[in-house]
Amino acid sequence: MRNMTENFYAAIFGYDEGILSDDHVLAAAIWRNLFNKHCDDPRELEIMVEYVRKQVQHLDAMPGEDLLLSGEVTWRPLVETNAQSIVKPALPTYNDEGL
């Protein structure tokens, strides 16, 4: 259990560092943790780096209040034919009690 916990925290640290850094660092973290150091097609790694960057932008564009009230997170598709850098998520609807 301790080994799994250490691996989990190392993966989270690597992803965090990659998100805050450049694509090379993020690609290395994805290659280590998601692909388990086995990736025959570099395009697959490139697609994942692009997806993580788009998804982080998408999540950053979501209002924090809406996330807390609804608990609903939307995910962008892995591959988009006409992707925009930031797509504003649809705002959730609430009932009369604000939920």
C-alpha cells in the first residue's frame, strides 16, 4: 500500500510539474505514468499532451461556484475536428434552492 501511495504522489507531482512547465516535461510525465514507458507511436503521446492542455484550459474556464454547487465536470473529446483553444462550458441550471 505504501508503494502504491508513493507512486500515486510521484505521478501527481509529475503531472503538476508538466502542466506548469512545457510540453516536453508533460510528455515525459504522461509517458512514464500513463503509457508505463511503452509507446510505439509518438503521435499517441502528442495527442495526450494536446488533450491534457485543452482539458486544463476547459476546466480553468469553468466557474468555481458552478463546480462546487453542481459537482458536474464536463470533459472535452479526445480528438476534435475543429478545436478551439478554450471552449466555454455550458452553465449548469439550478433548482429554486440553488442546487
